[in-house]
Amino acid sequence: MSEEKFDAIIVGGGLAGSAAAYALAKAGLEVAVIERGTSCGSKNVTGGRIYAHSLARLIPDYAETAPLERKIVKERIILMTGTGSTAVEYRDEKLKDDSCASYSVLRAKFDAWLAEKAEAEGALYITGIRVDELMREDGKICGVVADGDSLNADVVLLADGVHSLLAQQIGMKKDLSPHQVGVGVKEVIGLDEKTISDRFGVLPGEGVACLVAGHATGGAAGGGILYTNKNSISIGTVVNIGQIGAGEGLKVPDMIERLKDSPTIAPLIAGGELLEYAAHLVPEGGANMTPELVGDGVLIAGDAAGFVMNLGFTFRGMDLAIESGHLAAQAIIKAKEKGDFSAAGLSEYRTLLDNSFVMRDLKHFRKMPAFMDSPQIYKEIPEVAGEVLGSLFAIDGSAPKKLVKNVTSILKSKMKLTTVIKLASKAMGAM
């Protein structure tokens, strides 16, 4: 490695790291990105949906060159039992509007594209190398040690994922609690473009996002995701690590198999070819797991900062990662102008975050992780929904029952009234 001193070194070539690298290099700063994978995106696993508003602020013409799969025009939430499911589907022309556009993406392609954009602006990417530790001088972070070599910089941005062992090494981040992290298993299943469009009832270029709760995780806090790509389907399950073994005690690999074998999902992926199988960790603590974000000569962004939200009806992380990387770059640029890379000189990052949708939304949904840990969401509620709707649509000639009495009877058989009230109150408080 070069003995040159960089303005900034970024650890991690994911969305946060490359967003920062792009903004910094475009502003004329000397930037090096160190990525442990053999290429950007080679280690990244995700269900594959990006809300594009933050990307549009970073790269306004992104849609012309980014490897986007399908624009999401249909949302589905599925409550699954062992024999069937209850689904809520939303479709509206507003989902096609550029102001709130979201797309399915394949991270290996998308991350590589964003890195290429940063490289084109002058950022240096060093791949296949692990950063072992951060260097200090007079109490300030002044560079990194990677593969036995030292590389100096005015500031280091940690965008190295949910673990961020480097942030833990310097005391900016605590060890993760099992209840703050989920483990996800994802598959990419190949199908031709027409088959996908026909099965999901969309036009070419249009896509569906689907979140599933219930049978797949065996009652453990977690769920399934499914996103349609051009010629493939991304499907997976995520379960809170602290919940593994709960409910029916399913193993994590068994959960995705149960999801794929369900009567609801199996027809959608029938005849597909397995293209990819991978597992990864997902931050789930929301605002409650945000670490110290600014130190002397160092900042933290993206998953490393815990900027991910599982809201039950959608899952967000990519838009927060890109925005936090972009804002970190802005703070670094101002610090360079002042010649002050101390915590005080970099404090603009926290101010920018506090004034952005990142911290606004994390704070707004700060109670959501506790609500999503409610076991009734993954067992009793799907069963109640199935039984209620089954009583309406399954006609066998028996005498009909009054709807209110029937719903009340089914609820009582599954949950205590006090539990229902507490769960409803918890949901209202989380939203």
C-alpha cells in the first residue's frame, strides 16, 4: 500500500461507503475505500429493495445507468398459517411516481455500479484486504492497518457492516445484543421475465414486494421477504437471533424451506433455478442500537451505525445507508475546509443526521423493534385471520354465524382480551 496520506479512508465498499466515496471524490478529496470482499457487492446479501429518494439526491440521473431490476408497483403483506394465508395487497399509480420510487436490486450488481461511479470521480478502491485495526496519534484516529501495512488519513469512515469490530475496538460501539440482530437467509431463484410478470400480475419492468409473517418461522419473531427481479426472484427469511429456538424450535435453514414449500409461495417460484444462496446478519434494534457516531478522526455510517428499520410492512436500510454516507461526506468536506478533524470538527455529521430523514424516521419508529418482538404476530394473529376469513369464504352448508360473535369467539380461543388490547396499544404506540 502507498505511504501517501489520504483525506479520507473508508472501511467498507457497501452503499454507505461508496456513497461517501462518490461525494468526497466529486468534491476533489483524496479518498481510499478498503473492501474486504474481492469486489464491492461480493459479500452483500439482501432481499433487494431500494427506496431511491436518497440515491436521487446523490446521483440525480441514477435511473439512466444504475442496474435496477424492477420498479415496485405492488405491495403485499401476508399472514401465513400451515395450510393457507391472508394477504393485504396495495397498488396505486403513486408508487410509480419518481418522488417515491423504489426498485428491486441485486446487490452484487448494484454495489459494483456505485463503486464504479465513485472510481470514475477519482476514488481509489482496494479490494480483497481486511482492515485489522485503526491507528491513533495523540488520541486521534489517523489511519488504518490493513494486511500488515499502514495507511494514513485525516479521517476514517467506518462503513464496515453490522458487526463493525473496528468501532468496538475503539469503544464507540458496544457488543451487540442477540435481540438487536437478526440472521437472514436468502436465495435468488431464476425464472424468465414473462413468467414472473404473469405470476405476479404486473407488466414488464414492474415488480412486487412481499413481506410474510407466520408459519415460516414457526412462531419465532421474524418473517419472510420476496422481491421480483427481471429474471429472478429474491426470497428469504430473517429471524431475530434471540428468538432462534422459540416457538416450534425451527433451525434457520428450515425456515426458508418452509416458506418456499408453503401453498402460497410454492406456485410463485415453481420451476425456478437456484442461482444464489447466502446468509447474513441484519441490525434490528433501530434507534435503540445507534452507537456513538462521531469521534476524533472517525465517523460511523450505514449498517455499522445500526441504520436499518424492520417496520413489519416494509424493510428499510439501503436508503438510510446511502444518505448517511452522503451526509458523512458533507461533514468531512466541511472539516477539511476548517482543517479540524477532531470530534468537534466532525460534529456537523450528527447535526446533518438529526436534520435528515435518517434520524427522524429512526426516532419515529423507535418502539417498533419491541412491537415486532410480540410473539402473537407470528402465530395467533395469522391463525385468527385465517379462521375468520375461512368462516366467510369456506361454504359447507352449515349454519352461518354472526360476524361479530364469530370474530369474538375466535379471538377468545387464541388470545386473552387483555392481550389483544395490549397488542393493539403497542402497535399504535410504535407507529
